[in-house]
Amino acid sequence: MLKVAKFGGSSVAGPEQFQKVRHIVEADPARRIVVASAAGKRFSDDHKLTDLLYLCHAHLTYGVSCDDILASIRSRFVGIRDALELRFDIEDAFDAYAARLSRDTSVDELVSRGEYFTSLLLAEYLGYRFVDAADCVFFGYDGQIDRPKTYEAIRAALGDSARIVIPGFYGRLPTGKIKVMTRGGSDISGALAAAAVDADVYENWTDVSGILMADPRIVDNPAPIDKITYAELQELAFMGASVLHEDSISPVKEKGIALNIRNTNRPGDPGTMILGDVADERVEEDERFITGIAGRRNFTILTVKKRNMNTSASLRQSLEILDRYHTPVEHITLGLDSFALVSSTAALGDGVYDVIADIQKAVRPDDIQIQEGISLVATIGRKMIAQPGTSGRLFHALGKAGINIRTIAQGADELSIIVGVENKDFEAAIRVLYGRFAG
Ligand code: ASP
């Protein structure tokens, strides 16, 4: 068994968090590769080291002294080293680096030092070998990760029996320069490490006990999702739930490696397990068969009506028009003599009147209506396929709550049922559905 454990910024924010990380790592000998972010916030108005480093770079660029910021970064590292009684001479290493800083220092190199020094401290504390990401995570000339080269280097670094810490968030370009990923990129580094060594599990340790079934700003205390497939996760993310970035999922998803989101502050919680496929799952009568509920506001419905219309031809023409205006269509509903297209209001923008004029010209309909202010609410769940009557219950629940449904769509793979409601009913619809299926 081999696990890659990635710890986010809040998990390595200070010495107490380092202690929790060590307990977690020591509790399971399979956790042989640890990937770490830069120390994050210890309390809500604290600063992430990465933010401070970006700020340093801005000061350097404008020729303003960044000594104070450097001093506060340094003292964070010294504080961790002292509290944990480590030997690493962080003052010496940090001061030597700071002395080299100039207006020409690359921003990527400077901000990568958050992960670099945090990981050096963590490696000593865990008794693991430090492997610099500059030596095992490689970008190509196109700025994309060179996966074959990266995988080979990480495999070589791990060897047969090593236990290693790799800093997240950065790697090296073919020119030898350091390049950072997008913010939150340590998730990507962890996924690359897991894919490189064909890990059994990629654990992503953070400060929440997994992905929640609904947005906690809308539903009080939503339950965490215990198991979810990558396909369901994609639907949830598409429908607006904030989950991991696609880039941090694809390396493990491609290899069918399970991704487990865990809470460093509550290591006993199982978190959310994201799997390629959940085989042989039996759905018990009274069990929750919904995985999650998500939604997005501000869509527009364009309804086109024409008696005896050649629906396929008119639909094709209308879709081509929307395509010309670079407007993706989220849903299509068809009637005998009508169809409705749902697109994001922002994507339509001011072009909406030109779109209508072009459809008038091409289709010559009896009537076109536009309705703005629509929200789409998706109920997502792989188990719904096996449950007759789900949509009936869903519509009944919304109807009983007095929520008018404007459009209905079922995802082609039957993973989701999506209803369009008025923006004013958005939150109520999510609460009603959560209460009906998950509460
Ligand atoms: N430290 C970087 C950031 O804050 C990367 C990461 O934490 O994953 O964005």
C-alpha cells in the first residue's frame, strides 16, 4: 500500500499543525510521499506566506524596501523550527536567500520559497528526505507539465523504500528557471506524485472534512459527501460547487487512483472519497441516494415557437447562430412546435438582441420569447438511475413549496436532474431539495 499525502497551507500554518501532520503521517506507514504547501493562515486575519512573498516581489519591483515583510516571513519559519526543536539553520538559509534578492529576481522563484522552506522544516520534523520540486517536477517549453519526465523523476526519487517530502506549487522549466503553478497548485503537485508512483490513494489534507452535499451558505450544516465518482464531481463543479481544480484531478483520475479529501484538524473523519467507479453498490430503501445539490444563477431562456415547424432544421439554425455569438447552450427542451434554449445571461450579453434578430431571419418563427433571471439547480447522484420515481419526488417537493419550475432537463448519462427556477427561488429550491433528499 502506498499513499501520497498532500497537506494544504492551513495544515502546516504553525507548530501545532506540524504536530498534527506528524501524527497523521505516523499513523499509517503507507504515507510515504508527503507534499506540502507553504505555511498558510493560523487565524482568520493572518497572512499566507505565499501572499507575503507576492507582496515582497511587488515591493522589489517598485524599489520599495521589503525588509519588514521578509522579517515576518523569517520569524514564522524560526518560530516553527524553535517550537519543534529542529536543527535546521533556517536563519542562515533564509538570510542567504534574502541577500540575493533584487529587482531582477523572478516572481516565480521568490514565491516558491514558501513551499521550499516549509517543506525543508517538515521533512526534518517527519524524518523524511527532502526532494526539491525543482528536481522532480518539470514543465515543458509550452508551460505545461511534462508528465513523463516528472513521473520518472518522482519514481526515481522515491526508490524502493524512501520516505520523501516534496514541496508543492512549483517545478522547473527547461531553461532551468523555477515556475509556479496557479494558486492552490500544490494540489496538482500531489496528484502528479500520486500518479507517478501509482499510489493506492491520493490524500488531500485540508481544513474541511470533505466536499459538502450543498453550499453551506445556503443550507445549514450540510453533510459531507462520503463517496463520489469523478463523473459526479465534474457535474457538481460544472454546476457551481467549489471543488478541486480539474488540473489537480486529472492525473489521478486518468490512472483510476482514489482521491480522499481529509481534515487535518479532525483526522478521525473519513472525509470524501472520490473514485473512478463505485462498483456493486446496493441502494438501500432509506439510504440517501443523492450525492449533492448545486446550482448557478442568471440564465436566459430563449423560447422559439412556430406552427408546423421543421424542428430539427430550426434548432440547428438557432444553435449555429448562438455559436456565432460564442454563447454556449446549457440546455435544450423540445416541444412539437417549439423549442427552448437555455444560456448564461452573461454569455449572451448585449448580443441577445442580435441573436434574436438572426433567429427571426433564419427561422421566421411565430413568436420568440426571452426570459431572464433563471437559475439552474442540479440534483446529482449516480444512484438515482436505480431509483424509480426520483424526478416525481423532486417535482412534488418543489411544487409543495410553491416553487415554479421553468425548465427541466435530465443529464444524458442520468447522473443529474436539472431544473430551471426563477432567481428569487434559487436558494429555497436548494434548501427544499436538500431537505427532501439529504436532510
Ligand atoms: N501556496 C500556494 C498558494 O497559496 C500554493 C498552494 O497552497 O497550493 O496558492
